[in-house]
Amino acid sequence: MLAGAAIGLTLGRVIPASLHQTIRAAIGLFVAVIGIQMALKTHNPLILLVSVLIGVLLGELLRLDDGVRAIGSWAERRMSRGDEPGRVSLAFITTSLIFCVGPLTVLGSFLDGTRGDVTLLAIKSTLDGVTAIVFAATLGWGVILSAVSVLVVQGSLTLVAFLVHAGLSDLETAELTAAGGIAVLGIAVGLLELRQIKVANFLPSLVVAPVLAAVAHAFGAL
């Protein structure tokens, strides 16, 4: 992200939009591969299906995706208001929200905390870097300050995931990972601009999956 901001401050205005789109598509394909690999870790596809369905139902009832989009809309309104704050403050607030709010932040932090797998966070960092190029070119050096927000949010989520993982078995962790893989595939579909999926509504499945795995194991189904 910091590298992207630096590039944006120096070369952002001369980098063609087509290159941004091509990089985004390439990342989208890679994210799809990662999502498939994660989903295949399930020990029982039926448990994965039920976990995702229940998770999506809870996400819809809680309107998680609507909440995430509302935060994004608020950031956009702050950018267009006539009484907007200073340029540095605006850059910091806007990019902090963009970089810290979203399913990839949660999924990446949880994988890092539960499995020590930083792949999704590395993908997110790449996406953030590309996005930072654009925002740094338009909003200035305040974008760099959002690195502090990213560190605090992702670090906190990773710590929570690590503490939660201490109480999960390998089987439960595998089902959690598989459910996360479905959500990651949804992110890939969005990056490839095939269809916009309410990925945030899939996040409750990360809680449902290990619970169902534990119940199934208790009854000898796993």
C-alpha cells in the first residue's frame, strides 16, 4: 500500500486506466484459484453448503453488506461535500475506510490468525497498492497515513482469530477455511466484474461452519 501511494504521488497521473483494469483482472483470477483451494479443504461438502446457506441468511438478516456499502457511501459523500475537511484529513479518512472495511480484510486476518497463512493479506496488500496509486494521485500524501489504520485493524482481527483458533480443532478449522473459500470466490467474481455479490453477507458462515463441524463430529458424521 505504501509503495502504491508513493507511485501515485509521482507517476499516478500518467499510468493508464487500462493497466489498472488489467492488473485487477489478473488479481481476480488469482483470488479465484485461492478460493477454490480453500473450499476444497472441506471434509464434508454438505456441511459446507449448509454453513454457507445459514451464514448468508444471517448476513442478510443483519444486513452486513448494506452496512459496509453505507460506510463506503459515507466516504464518497465526504469527498464531494463543500465543507469537506482538509486535504490530508480527507485522504486519511477515505482510504482508511476503503482499506480496512471489507470481507477480504476479515478473511485475510482470520486465515493469518488461525493458520498463519498470509496469502489473502498479501493479495489485499496488492489490491490496496493499486488503489493507493489512484487515491494518492488525486488526494495527496495523506493516503500514506492510512497505513496506521490498516495495521491497527488487521492486527486486531488477527489477534482475535488467533485467540479463537486456540479453541478449534483441525477439523473445525478446515471447515472454517472452506467456508472462507466460498466468500473468497465471491470476491473474485466481483474483481472480474462478472457480477456483484454481497460478499459481506457470507461472513457469518465463518462462525457457522466450525460449529456445524463440531456438532457433526459429536454425532459421528465427520
